[in-house]
Amino acid sequence: MDEIVSPPEQTRLLVTIDKSHLVAIGERLYAESVELLRELANNSYDADATEVRIQLSEHEISVADDGSGMDLEGLKQYFNIGGSQKKRAPQSPKFARDRIGEFGIGKFSTLSASDHFEVSTQKGDFAATAIFDRRDWESTREQWYLPLRVEAPDAARGNGTRVTLRDLKKTFDLDVVERRLLETLPLQAKNFSVFLNGKKLEPRYTEGRRIPFLEGTPFGVVHGELVLRPASRAEAAEAGILVRIKQVAVARLPFNLEGPMLSRITGEVYADFLPITSDRSGFVRDTAEFIAFEQVMAKVLDQARQELSHLSDETENRRVKKALKEVMQKIQRALAANAQWCPPGFLPVGEPGNGPALAATGSTVSSKDSQAASSFIPPTGPSKTQRVPRKRRPTLKTLTPSAMIKKLKVGQEGFALVMDHFGPDKPESFTEADVIYINRDHPLYARETTHRERHIMHVARLLTQEIALLSHPRNSREAFERQSKLLRDAFVAPPPPGLS
């Protein structure tokens, strides 16, 4: 008979944590000590506070709120590291706020600035102050209790909590603190105000065109508002899109925006389902939630890029409108002086003794120009009595909403100038039927638009180039000569009588 072997004796292992490790976590929890103020204010938000008052001095910080306060059990939970109370009750009882806190270690962020902090609270008929002193706490390695002073409740004070940090180890720049709190706290939430040394912090308004959006993902809704700032108002310090989780700003993300786009496209986006790091300063990126979020933002930002391009075109259109008017007048004058090079149909021959009218200016050309026009022999064709099937003019290319269209009219005919986006790799200019196109995306055009006089000459060069080609020269040399003559007559020769 086989011998019966009894199972090995089982025992238990005690899991402990060294106090010094917990203190080190608190000291290093946030890269910037100003973040502890954000954490304390967020705790007040979770506690249904309507007001948070932060007092900052050289040696002491006080953060007081009028929230729900804590009873004895609440204080125990407050110092319970990693407690799941907020997970069990993710919304606050009074205002149904989505609670921000999650890991239960935010209160130890105070150790980054002070070795001594006190938590004084009142809820109903319970009032007490818990005291944390690093030196006293670390001196008793096995003792995990904190001194608690139970006090008489003060009816005039009402419910609420005050956290006080004394003997600060770091200095705080008041302006830096204000800017950071303005950006990160949920100041737009209803029934919630924050005061810094008596000054109420108001949400900042960013000037620019606003683009609201609302998109869905399998994990939740992504919504917010982008702002397209004028170039004069772009700020590198506010580059990127501010991402908020449960009303609180976590980080600004560039979302592949580069160059001027990065500083001109700003705004805020809310995505409460995103997983965040323990210090709430970043996101866990290798997750399905974050990937879905990035896909939504890529779509939204593509629309913003198009809108910003349209805005830039509108600004440019206003800037170059007068310049283009001057260009067209000069080219019109040059065409009147060189009627023999006008494309067929652009400058019809008038009645004997009468020169062709320049419709755009309302004036007539000189006798010299009239003789030049009379020397132009239009192509032969059927008489006026014959009915000729009307040819369909080719339609314009598909244009963007910001395309600029100008018409140059000589006599009863003319041609259109269209300035639009055709891509940086496309030609500077080209002609289809009686439409001359100028490519705003071409690198040379983009360079010349910054200077008015150079821009005028650049557009004139492209126009005369296309007109010279339309006149069907025998070779390229003749085309260059015609273009040169048109430019000279446009910019050097004195205007004919009656033309400005």
C-alpha cells in the first residue's frame, strides 16, 4: 500500500511598504511643485465645493473650500492610499460632478513642497484636524497612525476642508501659479470658483475663429472647440490642443501640427474615457482608447487646417486686392498699346475711325493705338447673317471657396484671372480657353506675396507670359520678346491719354 503524503504546510506572507518609499513617491509625484495646488483644488471640486480659496505666501500655503467636508470615516478614507471610494461613487452627491481623483495619492504631492501639512475639516457636528509631520512620522517606522485633534464644531464656519502647508521647501512664483491654475482647473464648470490670494480666477478667452466639434468613439464621446488664432495673436507657450479629462486639463498635445499651424490652431478637447498616468500629467498611449481618440482628432484637425488655409487666403485677398487692381490696369494699358499681339477675339476692330473702348476704365485709346488695332486682322469666318452653332465655353476648374477671380476686359471681350490653390508641384500659371490661372501654392508665388511691389511684378510677369503664349508666337524667343514688350509698356511707358 502506497504511503500517504500530506500536502505541504501553507503559510501567509505579509506585504509591507517602507515609509520612506511613500514619502519619496509624494516628493516626486509631480515634476512641478505648482501641481500640488491643482491637486488640492481638484479634491475640493470632487467634494462639491462652490468656492476654493488659495492663500500663497513665502512660508505657507492654505487651500480652503466650502465643500461637503469629512467626518471621521471620511478622514480615514482621505488618508487611505489607493482607496476605491471614488471608483465606487464616481459622481459627487450634490452637483453630480464626475470626480477627478482616482488613485488616492494626490494628497502626498504636498510633500514636494513641505514636510508638514495639516488637514482641518468639518462636516455637520464633527470637526477635526489631522497632522502630518514627516520627521515625526518617519521616526516611528512601525507606527502608521497620524495625530488627530478632534475639535468643537463651528456653526459659522460651515462644512468644508482646509489644507495648510507650513515651512515651505520651495518658492512659488505667483504669476506662474496663476497661469497654470487658469489652464488646468475646471473653471468653466458650474457652481465652481477659485480665488488666488483674493483674486478670482476667470477662464481666459482666446481670440480667433471657433470650430466646435462632437465625435463618437466605441469608448465615449470626444468633444470640444478649436480656435484658429490670427497670426498676430499666436503664442508658442499655448501651442497645441489642451486635452481635459473630467474638466481638468491633463496636457497639451501637438497632434502632428507643425510650424505656424502649431501655434495658430489651439483649443480644448474633452475625452473622459482616456486612461491617464498616475500623476495625471500624461496619457497611457498604447491603448485602444487613445488610438481611437487620435483618429478622431486627426479628422477634426484636418478640417481645421482647411479652414485656417481659407482664413489665410481671405487675409491675403484683402492685402493684394489693391495690388491686383494696379496690375490689371497696367496690363490693360500694355494690351492697348500692342493690339497686334492680343489673342483673337480679345480686341475686336471697331468702326472706321473709332478705336476700341477699354471697358474696365471707361476711356478710349489714342489714335496710335487705334491704328494698331485697325492693323489687326481677325480670323475669317462666316458672315453675321449666317447662323453658327454656339460653342460651349469650357467650365472653370473646381475652385476653393477663397479663390480670387478678376476680369480683364479689352473692347467687348476679355479674359478671367483666377488665383487659387493647385499644389506646390503644379505650374506657376497656365491657361485654359480664356481663363488664366495663377497657382498660389507655388513656392515663388508664396515668397513674393510678402512684398507688395514684388508681388505686383510677379503677377504681371505671369499674366504677360500667358498672354504672349496666347498670341501664338512662332517660337519661344518671339514669346519672350512679346512678354518683355508688354511688361515694359505696362511699367515703364507713360500711360496713353485718358488712362490713369
